[in-house]
Amino acid sequence: MALTALDMVAAAKQQIKEIDAATAQSQLGSSLILDVREPAEFAAAHLPGAVNIPRGVLEFKIDSHPDFQGKQQTAILVYCQTGGRSALATHALNQLGYAQAVSMAGGFKVWAESGLPLG
């Protein structure tokens, strides 16, 4: 039986750490912030200090991006629009050795609805 995208997200969420928006806000100064949305989404609004590497190219670009080179043991906060892409991205990052990557549950949508600061 083939998996759906939602099945893949649910499986990823069982293997990663997720944090809520308030906890994510407390990590802004101490974590790298990774936005895995598309460039147009990022351009419209993003978290303060975020770096944009779209989910579709993450595995190919993360190691060569200057902000992430050699930072496998650094805390990374990953987010997308609603939490699905960031769950998949966090799972992939964990597999690539970025052991401190966490996903923000609810994504940018929850962040913005909470009135938290934007970058």
C-alpha cells in the first residue's frame, strides 16, 4: 500500500522533536532558524533571523550553505507554513547528522496568528 504525504508527515513526527511557537520564540537568539518554505513565502514574511532553504532542495544545499556548514551539533529551529514540510525536513536533517534540529508545530501560521515578531 502506498503512503500519502500525510502518512509521511505523521511518521516523521513520531521520530522528531516538535516545539510550540512560544518555545520557538525563546530559542531565537540561541538557534539557527531555518525556513523551508518556498522563496515567495519567505519574501512575504518570515521569522527574525531566518535563512531560507526550500524543502525540495534541503538535502542538497544544507551542507554547502555557509550558515550551516560544520554545524551538525548546533540547535536548529525548522519551520514551514503549517508544520508538515518542517517535520519532513527535520527528519531529513536528523538523518544527515543535524541532531539538534527541531520542528515548530503549527508552523508560520501559528507564529503569525500569535502576534509574535516577524523578520
